[in-house]
Amino acid sequence: MLVRGRVRVFRELIENLHLTKRYDELVLLVEPQLPKLILLTKQQSLIAEWVDRLDPRNINMAALLRGEAPRARPAWRQRWSNALQSLKSWSVARDEASTQAREVLLNLVTSPELTAHLAVTHPHFCLKLLEADEVIRSDFIENFMDALFDAPGSRLYVELKNNQNLNGGSRLYLPQNNRLLHFFFSDAAEAMKNGLDRAIGEAVCRRLDEDRKLAEKLNESLGSYYDGGRFRCPINSGITLFEIMVHEGIHQGLQDHMWLHYFRHFAKKILKQMLMPPGEEACQEWPTPFHYLLYRLVSVATDWAEQCARIDDAEIPEATRSANGFDRHFISIEATKALGSMLQDIIPSEKITASFKTYLLEVAIRSHNRLQGNHGLFDVASSFRIAVIKGTDLPTEASYRVELRNVFNRIDHRIRNEAAQFEEVLDEAEALSP
């Protein structure tokens, strides 16, 4: 058992194993003691606890927010409080066990080389480290995700390949034996707190910007990419992680876009890396892996837009459902905005053939028609039309709307006939064009 008086010796031993790169021995020693280490960092000394009981810091936040000045305390009471707080500061500064425990945890979560090793060989130990507050103040989660993406045989890729069962619509089921995915996404709010959305988004963006070999592979003929390569691809896996995370956010009633707007960045970077299309039309559904990835971005965004129709209120905490302004369609509406911004880059692009633009727009318009056909989702369908045709943050350009019309006229006539509301808004937008 790790006792307070021996934490310094424990820290020195862990540092020695770290410096000599005996990482597996380090895990064997730390893992049984990790809960105690985390507890020590959060515990106060007896003196500090005694001071908190004698001198509670009662702050009236409501009064402060109203601009009211804090109520003045008697002079003797203020002197007494200052003396007690000085005693607490002195005690905390001399609480060596807590300080040493914190140093052990910082050594574990601030070393990129150690994190890279642990992510591949001891990924479940890394999940336990995420319970430490020191993780939030470090780059641990970013280094952890980077290492998982970099290792083709990592536990992340294994779980993603084996986690394709659906749990209503296009939402993926998260069994507990897929420990990484279940830990990360069973509580979507916790994923946001850990910064998982940013870690995944930046890892994907970095690879699209900087990994030339990966770009070359993704520009090659599709080959066996769909059958096996996509399960070892960091770009496709990053898209899937966002897909899972946002679906869980929808069903848990989160009032946060969860950075799903990273999808536009992914689409822009993919288009930038794509080669110019050949002179003749390709007959494959997805000529290259990059074409498949663009399809996935559009398809997943439409899935998010439609998924709010399958929400079970029992999955949403009562406090969330009863909060003022709660909107169960919040994330789905944000998804339509992301879809619109992606299409504003895809439709005018010279990197994509006319037939593939038609194919992607058909995917989107089918989704619009399903939304419009559900009376409970009219607000999502309306947001879809505005985002795709007129734009949300910035108005779309006239040249984009002209090209959108050209592509829309090429889609299957049955799909087009069912999209009367979409075409009506498109007609209005064209009439207002200069």
C-alpha cells in the first residue's frame, strides 16, 4: 500500500523507470496505486480542512452578477479570516505527499514518448489516467489520440472495425467490451470536457495538411480501401469517431455543436489534396479513397440531421429536458449548417467531376426529402434549405447558386420531384441574385 510518508520514494522510483524507458515495469507499479495517487492530489491536510470549516468562503454569486458590492465584514472577523487563510496556505505548501503525488501524475501525462508507448501497449491504463485533473491541463489527450492514429494495429482501429452494429438508425451501438469507445462516448458531455473533439479534429487536420504519403495513397484508385484499408485509415477513423460522438450527443440532449463543424475543415483539406479528375468520367462509385471520404462526410452529416427523429427522452437527463430553451433538434440543425458549408466548397470545385457532384447532392436531397416528410422535423428541413442554398453565417455567392441549380437539375427526376420545397427556395434565391 502507498502511504503518505513514502510518496517521495515512490516518485523517485517512477522517475527512474521513466528515464530508463522501462515503461512496462512503470505501469505494473503505478496501476495498482493510481487511485490513491489521484486521491492524494485532491486531499487537503487536516489543518486546511479545519480552516475551511472555521472560515467558510461564502460568496453570493447572484449578488455579484447583479453588480452589488460584497457585504463588508467586521474588522476583527477579517483579521481572523486572514490569519486562518495564512495558516491554510502554510499547511498546503508543506503538504509534501500531495505535491509528490501531483509530480508523479504530471510525469506520466506530460511525456509524449511515454504516452505513445502506453497508447499502444496499455491503452486501458491511459483511460484510468484520464481521471486525473492533471490531464486537463496537459496535452495528454492529444498525444494519446495521435499515438492511437499512428499505430495501424492499435486498439482504436480494432474496436472501430468490430463496432459496426447499429443502435437505431445510423447510430452505432457501444458495447462495454469495446472499452475505448464506450469510455470515450457513453457520456458525450464527458468527451467534451476531456477535449476529445478537438484532439480528434486536430489529429485529422494535421494529417491532411502534412502527411504527403497518406495523401498519395488516398489519391490512388480505390482498390481494397473500402474492404480493409478504411479500417486502418486515420482520416476515415477520425470521421467515424466524430460520427459516434455526435450521435451520442444528440441522444443525450446536449445543447452543444460538439465541434461537428470540423467536417467543413476536413472537406476543404480533402479537396485541396485531391488531384484534378481525368478527362473521362470514372465509372466507379468512389474512384479514389478521397472520393469515399467526401461521401462519408456528406452522408454522416445527413445522418445527424435525421437522427433527432429517433431520440428517446428517457436517455436525456431530467435536468437537461426541463431547462429553459432546451431544443432536442439543436445538434441536428447544426449538422445541416455543416452540410451546407461543405456543399458550398464541393459544388464549385474543379477537383470533382459533374457526375460525382450529382451523386453527393442526391445523397443530401434524399435526406432533405425524408426530413420534409416528417411533420416533427420541419425546422430541421427548413434549416437544411437555408444552409445549402442561402448560407447561414455568410450568404452564398450567385455563382454557387447557379452551379447548385445545374447539379440539382441532373439528379434523378424522382428525387427532384419530391424536393419541391427545396426547388422553391432555390428559385427564390436565384430571383434575388443580381
